[in-house]
Amino acid sequence: MQGAGVCGPAAVPVLRWAARPDRAHLPAREWLPPLITESALAEGELHLLGRLTEASNATWLTRLGDPEAGPLVVYKPVRGERPLWDFPDGTLAGRERAAYLVSELGGWHLVPPTILREGPAGLGMAQAWVGDVDDAAESVVHVIRVGSDPRGLRPVLRASDDTGAPLLVAHEEASDVRTLALLDCVLNNTDRKGAHAFRHAGRLYAVDHGVTFHAEPKLRTVLWGWGGEALTGDEIEQLRGLREQVIGDDPRAEEVRSHLTAREMRALLGRIDDLLRGGRFPEPDGEWPAIPWPPI
């Protein structure tokens, strides 16, 4: 698949996407699937099952405690982080933890439980794996043919297939996806691909937050569908509550501050203030690539 511009171990499964031109959004179920807690994540040995080869940094699927039946955990050791020109070396695991904490402080609860702990390759991020090893989660981003029924979807990118036929990359028009889009604005997420936002058992989850919290504007996402739209009253109140939490004495807020530089912390508060003053979702400004590549 080729983009054309913005419009308004081997046995380990890879999150999949598929074209769903006739699919309207189905509301999330009211019950929540059980996930491992933070305290449980910190206990027990991590047993490596295999490396997730699609990841750009060293990423391992592991079992916690019982090597045969323990809960699945994603483990990203700091020593396996690929150096980046615009992020300090060895900070991605801490940013993953900080993103989880901000999601919790803001009441969004979109990021699976994520901690920092020692593992087979040293200190790293450990995050609850959503589902089972044979599961294939369904991305909230879809590729559709031009002219197909877009109900329940918001197109964000014109593209073409290998034959040159036109396609559209679109995300679900759903309240929880909108919430994730707002969280990404706060986090300054520079890599929100489709495979990083998916549903399991009716609930939306978001993963891969290593390249977040940069002090400069670098928002790069496939969730631009609400760009320029006014924030709701509930969204404004949630942002106000988050700001109070982030500057408060909650231990989680103190830990967020420990993972960011003073400049990055000021920028985080500045993004929240900008959203509150403007009262709208941001739009691409043309100074930074708006869509990650590949988008899916």
C-alpha cells in the first residue's frame, strides 16, 4: 500500500488489520476482560517465549511465573532500544510507563498495565499482553475501497494498492477512539499506527508509547478524523482534572515527572493548556509528517 496524503519469534501473532467497508461500529461491551495488575506484573520470573520480530526495538513475549501457564507479558529491555536522533537513549521504557500513568491519571484507562522491572535482559518495560498467544486483535483502523460504504468510519488518508487502485485509510468513528485521539494529543504521540490501537473482547486498548512526551510538537497519528472539531464539555473537564493530577502530589504524578525532563514536563502541561484554551482537536500543521509510516 502506498500513501498519497492526509484527507480531513515467527509463531508469535502479529496484530492484523483488514478492510471492513460494510462495518458500522459496534459499541463496546460493558464488562472488562481481566488483566494482570501492576503488583502482579512485578512479581515472578519472566520466561521468554519468542521475540516479536515486527517491532523496531527488542520486544519479547514472555510468561510471568509459570513458564507453561503464567500470564502473558510483553517485555522490552532498555538495552534493546534502538537509538533515535530525537529521543535520549535509554528512555523509551520509562516513556511507556509514563504514558500508562497519564492514561490512568486522566481516567482514560486505555493502556494495559505497564511497569518497569528487571527481566532476562535487564531493566525494561513489562506490559500485560491483551488476549492469548493465538489471538489476533482487530485494529480500529481499516483500509477501504473508494466508493465503499464508509458508515462508522472516518477516512484520514488517501492511498493506493499495488495495482494503483485507490484506497482510503479510515478509523472507527467511536467515542473510545475519539478519547484515544485526545490522549495522543496530550502524550504528543509520534507513532500512533493502526496496529497500536485495537479491540479485544469489546474493549479498546492502545500500546507502543515509547516515542511520546517530546518537548517539540511531533504528533503523528492515523487518528486525525476529529481534527479541528470542538472538544466536548466532558473532554474539557477531563483535561482540567488531568492537569490538576499531573501537578499534584499523587505518587503516580511524581513518577511521571521522574521519567521526563523539566522541559518535557513543561511541554506536557503546555499541550494540555493549549487544548483547554483552543477547545478543539489539533489539525496537521504541515511542519511535521502527520501520518506514521506504515500507517497500519
